Amino acid sequence: MPEAVGAAAERPPVRWRVREATAADRDGILACRAVTFAGEEPEKGEPDYWRWEFVDNHAGPARLFVAEDDTRQGVQRVVGHYAVIPQRFVLDGATLRGSIVVDVMTHPDYRFQGMFTKIGRFALDACTADPGFEFTTGYPIRKEVIPGHLKVGWRIRFRIGTYVMPLRTGKVLAAGVPALAKVPGLATVVGSVPGWVLRGWSRAALRQRGGLRVERSERVDTNRLDAFWQRFRAAPPPGCLVQERTAEYLAWRFDRNPGRDYLFHLACDGRGDVVAFAVSRAAALQGAAARVVVDACCLPNAGPEPIRALIADVRDLALRAGDPMLAMMVTQPNPLFPDPRRLGFLPTPHRFSFITKPLETETPAERDDLRWHLMWGDTDDL
């Protein structure tokens, strides 16, 4: 008998119930998270981070749902969790009331009891009755949770690719191939020629920048980014579904994000108006240090030059900081972001599933012909 099934069979029967939660359940939810995701993204277990994400969200507080066991010594304990965070999207000039499901968890002692499906169905039924939501999205990382999502009405829309631009190939190899790291200097020697070729390729790919000036800022430039968003809303690319990028949203998502520091890169025309922006941060990916392009957006019909200028600026920053590589996740095809391979990036084998579920009978978000502009900033990660 497989070990997991045997362990489940040995557990005594327990009783738990599903209910909607409130901010008063924070400590119980965080205690469940600490056990369920032990050692993973510890900053997400901090009360300040939890309040930022679930209570102070710019589009409104999240709907929270928990599985609770109150049969053990009369103590109520959160043993499962499901959160639906509101998001606002734009499609052909109209605003859609979307959302994202995050922090779906089952306490290890309560697995194999159908909790994943039951709490998901309960939460989504409650949100379907809420006129505040049209649809919801998800980015499940673990393949084993996909069947549970499909049981409650989700569908897989597509896979989102991740891309890297190696800048110091020796360091990347040392992080990815432990055997090379055991011999001092070996990874540097092995990666020297490929590194020289890849740096030259990315430099050439980013050469044409349209004469745009790129500025950097540690905070949201409210007036200029609001003006950018108004220009975007006035003539959005047809059939492109994109989460709103108002200055209010950007300030919440990046400026007020506890424990994480971001940098804004603004591509400006000759008048100083922002025609595109990117957001980057330093992070570790698969054991290697990286400068990650977390978010980016460009005025429609601006061509590839603004994005090229932004990526070139992020690359220059990474080179001066000694970062081994750039990385990003972005949907393709995408009317707002060119093929990353034309910018000097390499596709990686790591791809994320993107799933959606309608919460209203008819929502244009379910159209199969849509082109989604999604990056890591649209998730609750990076």
C-alpha cells in the first residue's frame, strides 16, 4: 500500500465543517499555513503581509473560507483555507470584476478527506452568489491539485511560459548543476564561451530602443502613471484582457507590499510622458540569484521599442549589480509584450497553468479568442 494511503487509513476519523471566515480568523489561518507550507515564503506568514494581501487590497477585501475542526478538546482549529481576492480587469474599454484564488491549503493531518473539493465548491458557490465577481483565476503550481480544481468547475486555459536571460553563465551553472559547483572555478570555465555568446546576443537584441529615455524610481510616480493608464484605456488593443494598471493598483501591489522592494523603470518619450513601464526586483529562483521583471505594460501600438528599452535598462542594472540572470513570466502571444526570445531571453521548462472559472452565467472573460496579458505581478508571487 502506498505510504500516503496507508497513513490516511491509520488516522482516526475527524469531523470538520466549512464556513466563511473573517479577519478575526487571521491567527488560525496563519497557524494552518505555517504547518501546511512549512519553510515556504515565510514572509507570507507575517500578520502585516496577511493584512496587506487580504484586508487592504486596493479592489476590496478578500472573501475568506476555512475548514474548521472543533472536535479536539473543544478547541476550534483552522485546518483548511481558500481565499478569493478581487481584481479589476479591462477588456475593450470595459471593466470586468475578476478575482484570483490563492492560499488554497489543507492541513497535513486532514488530507485525503475530500476537503480540497468541498471547501472549493463552498467558496465558489458563495462567490457565484456575490454580484461583486464575474470570474476568478488561478495559477496552480502543484500538478496534483489540478484534478481537485477541475471537479469544482475550473478549466485550464493555457500554460504561461517563463524565460531567462543568462548574464553570468558560470553562476547559473553552479546553481543548477551542483557537481560543477564542487570544483572551484569549473562552472566559470565551462560557462565562459556560452556566456560570452549569450551576452552578445541579448545586447544585440536590445539595441533598437527608439530613442526613448528610461528613468528609475523606487516609488510609483502617481501623476505620470495615471496619465499613462488613461491613454491606455482610451484605445486598448482589441480582444486583450489585462488587469488594470492604475497608479492606485501599482502603489498597493508594489509600494505597500511588506518585506519586498521593487524598482520602477519608466520609458518616456521626448515630452517626458510615460509610454511603457516595468517593475523589477532581486529574487532567488531555483537557487540562483536573479533580477526578475515582475510586471510591464506598454501603450497599444507603441511597437516593441519601449519594452526593448525597459528590458535593456533592467539588464544594465543587473550587470552592474552582478546578478547572474534576468527572469520573467509572461503570456504569449501578447499584444503588449513581444516574443521574449526576440529580446534575448531563453524559454525554460518551467511553465505555469492558468485556470479560470466563471462566476456569472455570461462573462466575456470565458471567450476562447481572448489574448491575456499576464505576468508575475498579476499573481500573488514575486
